[in-house]
Amino acid sequence: MPFRTKLRQIFSIRESPGRIAGAFALGVFIGMSPLLGIHTVLGIAFAWILKLNRLVTLVGVYVTNPWTIVPIYTFGTWLGARMLGIDHILPEINWAHVSFSELLRDFRPLLMPFLVGNTVLGLVSALVSYAVIFKAVKKEHA
């Protein structure tokens, strides 16, 4: 089912605009978080714990998908590097003798920018998405 169809389903849910927007914003934050690989599980778990709509939360989680994950994580890592004062972000890689362990070592300096930047990006995106969805649901329910 396309993302737009799922987004339209959000407007038909009979909950307050604040709860719907909160569930979506939670999903967006989790989806953009650096906890790659466990977004779906985290979305369902936190929606259940907070008694939020799981469908709405998952729609927010899937803002980050195979088509958007590279630009989101790239921008988040760049943002984290800028926030941490790192000017030179791309490592020098010896492609003639590349191995998995060398790649891990070469990319280790990107770990903190990745974590910091994508967490901040997730928080900002969650706040913006809360406001947008709240306003849209309130208008739809009026």
C-alpha cells in the first residue's frame, strides 16, 4: 500500500488530533534514529507502551525507507559532523587493500557524527511532523 494511502488512513482514525500527531511524530523520530534495523520493532513497542495507534506510528517510522534512508542518514551524519566541529568527514580509503575490518576502522570517526546528527535530525523532524499532522487532522476532523 503506497505511503499516501496510509497517510490518508490516518485522517480517518477516530482519535484526537494530538494523539494521532503524537503517534506519527514518535514514528518519525524512531524511523530517523540511528538504531538502524530495529525501527519497526521499536515503533510497535513504544506505541504499545504509550498506548498510541500502532498503524500511525508505523506510517511515521516508514518515512525512512529504502528510497529515503541514504539521503536522510547522509544529511544526518553531515549535520552531526558540523555540530561536533568536524571539518574533514570522508575518510581516506586504500581501495587496493580494502577489507571489512579496514572499512570499519576507516569509518569509525563517522560514528559519533552519525549518532548525534541523526538523533537531532529525528527530533527536529518529529516536532515538525507533529505540527503538520496535528494541523491536517484538526482541519480534516472539523
